[in-house]
Amino acid sequence: MGVPKKRTSKMRRDRRRAHWKVARVAVATCPKCREPVEPHCACKACGNYNGRQVLETA
């Protein structure tokens, strides 16, 4: 197994990890009720998806 010969400095370690950030959650708006929804998911407020009623809402 490979063993590091020298200790990795904090700067080198942090520079390598600079792109590990979490991506933002994509948000779209429902065309019927204008609520924010995830793309390709049914709206939790009105139950519509792709122009059709797919969820029963109260």
C-alpha cells in the first residue's frame, strides 16, 4: 500500500478540496399555482405535473 513520504500541508490539502462545495438545489415554478417546485416533480401545493392533475390535494 502506498504511504505518503511527506506530510501534506494545509494549504495544499485545502486547495485540492476547493471544488467539494455542495451544488444548489434547482428550483422551478409551477405554471398553475406559481409555487416553487423541484424540476421534474409534481407540485405539492396543487398536485399538477406536466399539465395534468397527478396528486390528490385537500
